[in-house]
Amino acid sequence: MDLWKYHKTSLLLISFSLIFYVLFAYDLNREDGLKLLSLYFGLFVLAYLLIKQCSDFKLLVAASVLFRLIFLFAEPNLSQDFYRFIWDGRLLLEGMNPYVYLPISFFQEGSFPIYQGLELYKGMGALSASNYTNYPPINQLCFFIAALISGKHILGSILVLRLIIITADIGIIYLGKKLLEALNLPKSRIFLYALNPLIIIELTGNLHFEGVMLFFLVWSLYLLQKGKWQCAAVVFALSIGTKLITLMLLPLFFKYIKKLENNTNKLKGLKTVISFYSLVGLTIISLYVPFLSFQFLENYTSSIGLWFGQFEFNASLYYIARAFGYWFTGFNLISTISPVLSILTFLSILGLALFRRNYTTQQLITSMLFATSVYFFLSTTVHPWYISTLVVLCVFNNYRYPIVWSLCIVLSYLAYSNENFKENLWIVGMEYLIVFTVLLYELNKKKTARELAA
């Protein structure tokens, strides 16, 4: 009774959110664009009001977990990637290396080595089935656990994978709160991540393992804040071992680690840097050792190159470059443009590592935010769940353009409402116009604040 008396409005907002999440999880096809947008935008409004209205931290944590549990028995409805997850896990259970077998090869032979192989093959789609897996070892471990616990039922495997992701998100809430307190920031900021509909729908709902990757990332940042750089190096490597995107953040640690041990002894600081990067490297290598072979190296590198250099979806600056390419040559120059954009991304991250003051944890996190933003702005493919990295990083600073992007990026799903899943570039343009406008506004606001302070 006291809970209702003091939190009536919050409980009503939670109740409406639960209804919306139930509809999203169990009564939505991604081809129904109007319903998808209505539910998604409605959930964003409810989340905003709930964060503004409720000051009870425990109640908001409970709501965050409850919203995730709604999806527990739902089959992902916005992505079919989970079929490949289950496939890889069951191959591992059979003692087979998932990096060296193509699902389509078993279909062509007419014989599958795993239970429900044909159903999984059809579910993952032709694109996934005709390419080697690109999921790193920690991902594969999660898939294996799902196969070990439920190797005969697809829904059972989904349930196990979902519980892993929910557990990781609870870990992010816990460690994120502790990191915010260590940085003297309001602990309530963690709900920008925990109650964000994009995070709940794409990670818990659609089984994307960015949540596990981000758990290790936040954990490593908390360890760094506490001065435990050796443990942080190992945990950061686990983040890379879940999703490779955090690999590109490694240069940003240079100044931070160098200053961590001793502010005056440059030689000792350099030794610490070498030790940190060595620990990260050795941990990553150890994760891949069980899978190593010449065939693995060939397949894995080609798969990574394929996913990052030949597919196009919801891009921004790349689409502009592509348009100029068509204008001048009449051809799609993705094979030329993509490497150039990759070089620009690398140079941008190197510039952030060399010229920004990455001496404090908050400065380091802000550089990470800029680095991943540049990467996505220059990418050929930006799926909605990719933005979860930006969402968690913005929790620890004052930039809010990732929150706006996490709202607008749902527009990319309208492509599935069109014939042959063709994107409407006007809608893509509107998404990025809003994001870039907010970003430029925030950058100008920071610049003005610095000028006034000076």
C-alpha cells in the first residue's frame, strides 16, 4: 500500500510500459512499420517520464529487470541472427569448430551434424548460411552454454541466451552505478541505459550480445578507476573477445595507463603501458587458441572483411560518398570507399589517442564515445543494436546525442516494410540530420562553456 501511495504515477507508467513491451514481444512483425514505430516511440516517452518522475532507485532497477523478463519466452521478431547463434553452439557441442564449416555445405550434402539443423539453416537465412561465422570466442562460449543446457529445443536455447544477456545487463546496472559514484556523478544516470527501449528490445529481445561486451567494458573501466589496471586489461580483453568493436579503442588507453602508475617517472609509465597491452594481447590470444588453425585464420579474416566491407545498411557519410561515386563513374565504389573510410576511422582514433587529454576515466570514456561515433558515422552498415555502445558510454558524461540516435535509429526498420527490403534514403537522411544537429549543438555548447570558463 505504501508503494502505491508514494509511487502511484511511477507504477502507472511501469504498467503501461509492460503492456507496450508485451505487445512488442509477442504481437509484432517487423514488416508492420507503423505498429513498430508507434510502440517504440511510446516506450521512449514512457521511459522518459519514468526517469523524470521516479526518484526511487530500487523501483527503477526492478522495472528495468521486469521489462527484460517480459521477453523471456518470446522468439526474436526483429532479427534472425539467433538461429546462427544456436547453430554455432550446437556445432561446438558436437566437438566441431564453428569457424571452419559453412552451414550451406551441409545443406548441399543433404546431411546435418546437429539436431534441428535444417530448421536452423532455414531460419538463419541464405546470407548467414553462406558465410563463415564471425562471432568471437566469448560469444561462442555463450552459444555453447545454450546448446549444453538446451540442445534439443530452439526456444530453450533462446531462453538460456536471453538469461545470459539479462544477467550481463544487471551487471552493467550494478557496476555502472558504482562507477558513477566513483566519478561523483548521479547514480540515476545508469537508467539512460537500463530503461532505454533500444537496449531492452535489441539486446534482451533480439539476443544481440553487445550487452555482454558492454558488461566487460564497464567492468574494466571501473577497475581502471580503482587503479587495478592488470585486472582491467584482462577484463577489457574479454570485451574484445565478445565483440571486436572494442579492439579499436585500445590506442586510447595509452596516456591513461602511462600516467596511472607514476606521474613523474616516464620510463616506469612506459613499462606499465607495455605490460597493459601485453596482458590484453595475451588474453585475446588465449581465447582464440582452442580454435586456431590455418583454415580458421583464412575463414575468420575473410568473414570479418566481408561483413565490414561489402554490406550496406543505414549508413550516413558512406551513402554520400557512394552517391558521388555513382555520379562520377556510374558504379558502386564500395570496394574503394570502404577502405578509405576505414583509414579515416583509424586516423581519427589515433588523433584522439595522441591529442586528447585522456588522463582521467571520464576523459577516457568521452574519447571512447567520440571514437565509436566516428566509426559508426563512417561505416557502411549501422544496425540499431550497434548504438548500444554509444548509449552506455554517454551515461558517464554529458553528451546526449546517443540517446537521440537510439530513438531515431528505429526508422531504419522501415526498410523491412518495403518491397525487397529497400531503404528509403530520405528517411535515412532524416535520421542522421537529427543526430548530427544534436551532436553539433552539444559540441558548440561545450565549446561555449569552455570559452566562458576561460
